Amino acid sequence: MTNLPAPLLRPDEVARFFSVHVNTIYEWVREGKVPGAKRIGGKIIRIPRSSVIDMQKNVEDEELSYF
């Protein structure tokens, strides 16, 4: 988790962490898949580091359920 630099992350930082395109992060935010995502000034999105950590745990749990 040391790859996450700040308490509030930009969508491009989250995209890099999950190895997805930044548009995927915007889509996840629209779909409500990113808990705690905040819009600042209408267009700017910040995502709490804790939300990304929780999302990563969910991904790991889903991967384990396939075995």
C-alpha cells in the first residue's frame, strides 16, 4: 500500500494503482463503485486512500473465491 502517496488521491493515481485506464475510474465513480469519492468544485474528483485500500481487499477476496 505504500504506492498510494496521499490521503486523497486523483483518479489517475487510482487508475495507475489498479492498472486500468483513468476513464474506468470515472465510470466506477459514476456507478457508485468507489465509496467516499468526492467531487470538489463540480469537476474535480478525489478518492480517499482508505477507499482504495478497501477496494483492493474486495478485489483480492473476489480473486480467492474463484479457486
